[in-house]
Amino acid sequence: MNPSFHILSALRQLAPVTAGDRYIVAISGGVDSVVLAYLCKEAGLRIELAHCNFQLRGAESDRDEALVRKLAAGWKVPVAVNKIDLAGYATTHRLSIQEAARQFRYEWFASLAGQSPSTSWILTAHHADDNAETVAMHFFRGTGLAGLTGIPARQGAVLRPLLSIWRNEILQLATENGLEYAEDSSNATEKYTRNYFRHTILPAVEKVYPKAKENLVDTIGRFMDIEALYKQCVDRLRGALLLKKGAEYTIAVRALQRYPGQALLHELFTPFGFSSGQLGEIQKLCKASTGAQLAAADGAYRLIRNRNLLLLSPTRPDTATTLWIEPSDKTVRFAGGVLSFSALPYTGKTPPTSPTEAWLDAKAVVYPLVLRPWKPGDYFYPLGMRKKKKLSRFFIDQKRSLSEKETTWVIESQGKIVWVVGMRIDDRAKISAKTRQVVCVSVSVDG
């Protein structure tokens, strides 16, 4: 296949590209990116070259920039150059040089893509050798299934159309078309892990298995198929096991224990800030008694054992405040959701039994009402009881979990609790035969 047609074919397989789309080609001046840019130009694509001068190699860095500008001028295509002190950037952001280079490049490319009303794609020159090296490094470093699927051919607007082409093919294309490119001296040093694998590890393996790199790339395809099936299974289990209730989730312990090992725990809990090192502790929590808990490594969530459930709860719920409610307030938003108020004549209809709705005798409701989080020492007269009960005791009777207790709100009238929101009204505010007006209050979770 004509190499330019290969580029077009690869792009069409990766994304819904159309005529008039803009292609930002990440170009270092090295052979890989120069060949990519050349093939895109020859294919008639609307390209723009984007080059980062990281000022890490002195005169070499300036030479690479000059070459990119020369190519752009010769090809009559736009070029964008960003000159940055990468060493300083890495120090400021507490990143390694390689991490800083990657982060800065992709953030800048994305900003360039956002400057045009046209659909913009970002093209990078990763090829089959890069893919084989990446999987080998991941394998020896230690990785999960995703780490064995190689470099993604597409990540959002970033496309990598050369992943099926080998480095020797790229060099041949450069020679055949008389392309000028720069040699990066840092590619020869083995102080970088990738270079060590490229120059030492993989060549040694190829002495035993001559097609080692080809086999690695073939294996990537198989692992991609396996990962797709794995993700479908995980998504199905996540939907069945993680049941959302307000701001928290519940997980049935017995259902979770049907799946031995830590793979499912990793998929369920690492998105909530738990580390891989905590998976064993989560397994222990499944066997612990009620009240045992484990905070996520990043502190955002915690897991609490509550009878036959695990509760996954935010550790920093929305800031609690005290709100005053006037008769004109029909809707009140608060950390626990949304309250809706209405006043109606009482017609003898039986009050709703849902805990999310409260019908209060208007005579017991004196404005302004106060909406606030409950606090230790609070008490009320639960509907149907003539004796007062502390909320702390009421929560125990209702088997309220720790996180549910911490997010419970009450409505007060003249210092007396008339409704423990979402649970029960006060008996003194209930509807009776003497009731003439009803204040109807309901609560719903916001979002």
C-alpha cells in the first residue's frame, strides 16, 4: 500500500475524520515524526506542525527547532513552537524530566487543538517498536491487564497512525524520500529505561527468539480483546454490587465474597482512592464486625462494615450549615438534597407513609423554621410515642449507619424538632382530627 494511503486508512479506522479536519502533528525533528508529517502532507491532509524546544540539549535543541521551522517553510504548512525551560517546569511540578515533558507536551497540544473552530486531531509518531518496548517495560515493572495492551491507538483527540509500522520501515521511507531529520544524541544513552530496553534487553532476547518484538505486538492484540471482555464483566458486576444511596454506596458482603482474589476489589475500590496495597485490608474488613472501617489512601472515602454490608462513604460530606426557612420558601437546597414545601387545607386524607415526606399540623409549625444537622443531645418525640427519645438512641434503634448518622438533618420550630429529615416526624406535630391546615414537606436527593 502507498504509505500516504496507509496514513489515511489508519486515521479512518481510528476516528470519524472528515475533509477539512485539522491535524496537529507533534514533531521533534527526529525521523519518526518527520516521516509522519511528510506522509500526512503527501496525503493532502490539512496539517500544522507543533514542536517543543525543552532546552535540555543546548545547541542540539536549537538545531531541532531550526529544522522543524525549515521543514514547515519548505512544505508551506503552519508551525507552532513552544520554547520552555523544562528542567524548571519539572522542579516546579515535582515531576521527573520525562513525566514533565509528556505532561507539558500533551497539555500544549490540547490547547492548540482548542484554538480552532474546526475539528482538530493531534497526531504522534509512536510506532510498532515503541509498542513492543512499552509492553516489555510494563511486564518487568509489574502491571495489570491494561498495561499489557500497549500504547493506545487513540486517546480522545490524540491519534497514533504509525503503530503498525516498524522503525526500520520508517527509516526506509525517510531514505527513499530524501527526508532531512535530526539525530537525538540522548537516544543513544542507556540511562533512560526505554533506551536500555531498546539497545540491550530486547536485542538480547531476540538472539533466542528472533521474532520477539513481532510476537509482543501480536500479543498486544490478544490482550486488547481480553481486556474488552474483562471490562464488560467488571461493568456488569459494578452495577450489580455498588448500589448508590445518596452520597454513599452499599455493597453486600456475601455477594462480594463470591469473587475470590483481589481483581474485582481493585476495579471497584481504586476509583474511590483506595490503593492496591489496601486490597488485603478490604478483604479483612469483609470479615470484621460492625463498626470496623478503613479510610482510602487519599482520604476521600472510607469503607465501613455495617452488619451484612460494606458502606462506601465520603469522608468529607458537604459543609454543614444552618438554614432559616420562611413561609415564602418553596424549595430549599442543602447538603442532604432538596426540600420542597407547600401548605394545603386538611381534607381528612391519610398522611403519606414514605419517610421522605412529612405532613405537619400547621399549628405546630412556627416560622422561621431552622434546618440544621443533628447534634449530640438532640431529642424528639417519635411519631406514635409519648416519651421523648434522644436521636443517638433513635439512630441505634433504626440501625442507622455511622455515615448515615453524620449526614442526618433536622427541622426545628421554636427550638423543637418537628422532623428528622427522611426518617420520622415529631408526634407533637402530627395530623389530628383538629387539624385545619397542613404543611407538606418532602426531601429528594439533589442529582
